[in-house]
Amino acid sequence: MNPTSDLRPVVVIVGPTAVGKSALAARLTSVFNMHVINADARQIFRTMNVGTAKPTREELDLAPSFGYDILDPTESTSAADYATRVRAYIASMPSTALPVLVGGSGLYVSAIIDGFSSAPQPTDDIRRLVQDLLLEKGRTGLWEELYRRDPVAAERYADKNPRRVARALEHIFSTDTLFSTTWQEERDSAPFAPFMIGLHRQRDIERNVIEQRCRDMWAGGLLDEAQHLLSIPASEQALATVGYAEALRWIRGEITEEQALTAFIRNSQRYAKRQMTWFRRDDRIRWYEADTNKIFETIVNDLLDQSDVRRFAVQHEGS
């Protein structure tokens, strides 16, 4: 980070699910005058607390925060729209406060700190066309349609997430160009100088931690939250959330509870792997192994070594 830069410093905490990102941010509030900003695509939803591992009320009360509980589950948003909201919030923050972005949604993080493509938005007719394709062919058929038209984009969305596959097809139908080419386009750059922190665990430890957390969520209120989604016209974005999607299949009687919980654990572990694949491509991230001795002290010292960040410390020497 360049100390003489006019860009606003932003600390970014990323990593796979269940690695301790929110807990780290909460502890950092004792060291820095900071605002905590959500970068998780599901923690934006009200009532979806347990299944998204949303920070507790006590954690959120430690510092001003933004991006949590801003939408009802009946609503949806895009990474670009959410990034616009976050940028406006950061611009409104006092100059004495440090923005700290926290979350594992790589697309959201990228849109906020790196900008996003200015491609035209699809018309309602094109959105309906793509939704009709989804209803007709299912998520696998929709992904195969994308693979036929843009195999590079399809490979990135190999998990067949219907929302992301639909967005790619909407772009193709709207512009008659490959969606994958937008990744190389010049973006609407953001005026930030990011200091990026990545948390990770050894793979076998990560899998065990995720399994236990899934079991705790299942027994700790996730099913009640899923039942609420079933009783409202929830958006596809909310319904497709790992944990809720599997719970809803059980509630509907499509699979047994054991099958649903097993799928929840498996899909969460796969999601963590995809998150790491995304973040490993970003060489700006400084990685720290979670649960190691003195990790918090190490991260704090590394942050204080950055003059643009050090000035936001609650107590510090010099400027």
C-alpha cells in the first residue's frame, strides 16, 4: 500500500466459510476505529441469521456496520448493485473511520474494491426468456445451454448456480457477446487502496470444522428459518442459499432429514473449496492460518505496519 496515495484504505477480510472472518473483524474493533461492512451475498437478508452465520447482535454492536439485514428474503440484488451501495456508504463514512470489508463472496468483494463491468442490463423480456429456459430445462439444462454458448463462463460456474448461469445467459442474449469477455473489460474502478487478509485452514481441519458447524446450525434454528422461507414468496437468491436449499427439500418431503443434512455438509465443503479457488487467484491477499498461536497479534502488527491503516488505531504512536 502506498502511504502517499490519495486512495482510501480499506481492510478486506476474506476466506472460506466457517474460517472465522466475522470473529476476527469483531476483535479488530478493539484496536481500530472502524466500520464493519458485509461482503457476504446472503447475510444481506433479514431473518436468515443462523444459516448464513451472520454476526451476532453483540458483535455488530461493537462498531458501526453496513450491509447486514438490508433486504427481505423476497428481494434480490446483484453484485454491481450491492457494490454501488457499499461505495456510497464508504463515501459517507467519517474520514477518521477505517472501512473493513468482511465476507466470503468473491464476486461481491471484487465488485466493491475493483469495480464492475458497465454492460447493459437485460430487458424484462430477456429475463423472462431465461427464466422460462430454467423452468423448462432445470439448472443442469440451463448450465448446458451456457456451455454451448460460452464454455469458458460455464467452466467458472461449474457448480451450476442458477442465478449466476442465468446472469451469464442474460448478458449473451442482450449483447450477442460472450459473458466471459466481460472479465477482461475495463471496470468502473473504485477509489480504494485495499489491504487484503485471507484466513485459511488445512483442508482436513476445514472439512471437520464445516461439518460441525453445519450440524450446529441444523439443530440451532436453521430449520425454523427455512420454514419461514417456505411460507413467503422468497427470491431465487434466498432459496438457493446452501443450508436453506437442503432444509427446504426435507420440509417438502423430497428427501429424508439425514439426506438433507448430509447434502448440507457436502455442499458447504464444496462451497469452501470454490471460495479458496477464487481467492487464491488474487495475489494481493496476505494469508494467515486460522487457529494458529498469536494469529490475531500477527494480523494486528501487520496492519499497524501500514501507515495508511495505522492512523485509524484507537491508540498509536506517531501519525
